[in-house]
Amino acid sequence: MTRPTAGREHPSDPTHAEYRVAHLRERLAAEELAELGVRAEVRGGAVTVTGTVPSAACRETLLRTVREELAGLTVHTDVVVAGTATPERAEDLP
């Protein structure tokens, strides 16, 4: 029987995932993204990242950061780009 080394967490240990998610949150808040509106949570053995970002470039940077920080974990993402284009026509109000 193999036992984990004392003081070392196994990657599937939920506390290990929580620690890595907390580090991801800190990194997102501190780096150029400063995306505090993005949520990352551990759910059922996987990490779920959700939210809205202002541009496609921000989304790609966010996803790259998530891949770097959470490599080896199962990650589900639902990050959308906010629609910031100007309307093509005036809105008709009743």
C-alpha cells in the first residue's frame, strides 16, 4: 500500500484544489487583467470558472492564466465577452 508523503497533498485532495483556486484568484486580481468579476470555485472534484470579460483578448489571457495555475485539474470554463459594440440602429420604445 502506497501512502502519500507526510506534509504533501495529493492533487485530487480538495484542499489542494482550493489552495490553487485561491492562488488563481490572487493572480487575477493582481495582474494586468484585474478581473475581479470572474469566479472560480471547486465543485464536485472539478474547478468551474465563470464570468464576463470586456474583450476577446482578455478572455484568452484569462484562459491562459487558468491553464497555467490549474494544470492537472479538471476545469470547466464559461467565460463570455461582454457585448460592447454600439447599436446599429436606434431602439424603438413603445
